[in-house]
Amino acid sequence: MLVALASLLVLFALIRLAIWAVTSFLKWLEGGKKVSASMEEQFVEDGRANELRTYAQELDDERSLRHLGEEVKGERPMLTVEERKELKRDSAEAREAYLGELKLTWYQIVMIFLVGSVLGLIIEQVWMFVTAGLTESRVGLVWGPYSPIYGFGAVLLTIACWKMRKSGATWWQVFLISMVVGGLLEQVTGWGMETLIGAVSWDYTSVPGCITKWVAWPFLFFWGALGLVWSKAIMPELLFRIGNPTTMRQIVFVSLLALYLAADIFMTVACFGRMAARDAGIAPANPFEEWVDENYTDQFIAARFQNMTISSATGRDAQERA
């Protein structure tokens, strides 16, 4: 009992430490040299955008629990219910105005891919543990806690929903297009994984309403519902919180992050490519392939990608040994 309690306290302390570290790092990124006016035009339609975002944040802060605590202590006048509703309404209007002047650029795309990859992996891990009791690794890249299919899904939904938002699409149009986007993503990704690297991460052939091995009607409806929720609730809030870069530190950080994710994807493809080549008896052709064979063995891949079924005999044997 004491060990469990101590473990919970340690976990809580680590979570608080992680939140503090991330918050401190984000504040540090907001410092330093500001972006030039010409560079700012690449990210926003109008120079008022940053002012609108700051104004909305100030309104949110006015009605936050922190300020409510100050009111209780008597350090500031108590806000009425009507005043709080007015602050919320003004904040929503400022957010809409800000999003109306925001351009969807590589800066937001990289951050959305990162958030989607990490959160998608966490949700899948929790879901599989709750529904099936599985604790296997479900990552999709050789480095880091990322599942790229969720990252690409978040990016594609954002691009599609952003364009529909700009064009004033109706809810049923958002639903149908989200179904198409999700279905194409699953079909192309599933087919590509099996065809190019001999790996299967999911299979819908036993699911009622199966269309192809990687696409089924129940999940298409799920994609449609997700698109509605994404376009109305998640995407606007996510884009508002990401914002657009105001300092050179932010641009440099996200640029380095994009290079890292690109290298991670490249290395993952290279590892599976060499695994297939080793199974076919093809020797490494250069020092890089030799390094891959030495450091990313079949056993490593089987242990890293535990939820995948690898069609090659070598891959299956490695999974059994792991």
C-alpha cells in the first residue's frame, strides 16, 4: 500500500515536472529576436492577427480560475455571471477573427503532425489496454513515441477542414469529405506497408462492413464523426494555441523538429528495407546499409514494432525470438 502510494506521488511529481519543463521551454521560445515584418506576412493575412490573439488570451485570463481565486481573497472586484459570459463571448469573437487572418503553413503542419502522432499513440495504447489487456509497443517509427498514421491523419483532416471552413462548408459536407480522407489514408497506408515493407498493422477482413483489407464502413463513419469534432472543436483550439511564430527561436525550433521527424521517417523506411533485403540474402551495398544492419537488426524491429505482422520469414522468426 505504501509502495503504491509512493509510486503515485512520484508519478504526480514527474507529471508536474514535465508540465513545468514544457511550459518553461515554450516561454523561452517566445523570447529572443522577433521575426521581421516581411517574414510575419508568410504566416498571417493581416498584421492585426497577433494583437487579436493576445487580446483573446487576456480575456480568457480575466475569467480564469486564477483570477477567480484573487476575487475570493478580495484582491479584485468579483465578476458577475453576465460579465463572465460577455468575456467568453468577446474571447470567442477575437479567436474567430484571429483564425480568419491566420495562414495554414508548414509551421502549424509540423506541430499538428507531432501532436497527432504522440496523442494518437497514447490513445491507442490506452484503448488496447482497456479493451484487450494488451501492453505491446504500438509505435510507428524507430525513434521516439510516435505513430505517424495519426500524425498524417491529423494533418490531412486539418488541411481538408481548414479549406472547408474557409469555403463555409455544411456539416454533412465535412462529414463526407472526412470519410473520404480517412478511408484513403487507411487504404494507401495499409497497402503501402504490406506491399513495400511486408508489414501489416491492422486488418479489417473479419470486421462487418469490410470494404477492403484496410477499409471498413464502421471506421469510415468514425472518420466522418471525427472530422466534425475536429473541424468544430479541436482544430480551432489547436491552431489558436499553436499560433504563428513571433520569434526566430520558434522558427528555428520547429525547423529542427521537422528535420528530426523527416530523418525518423527515413530511418524507419531504411530499416524495413534492409530487413527485407537481408531476408532475400542481399548484402549491404554501402557503409550506411552496413550500419543499419548492425544497429537495427530483425530482433530490434520485432521488439520495437510489436503490433505489426511482418510477412517475411526472417521477420516472423525475429518476432518469435523476441
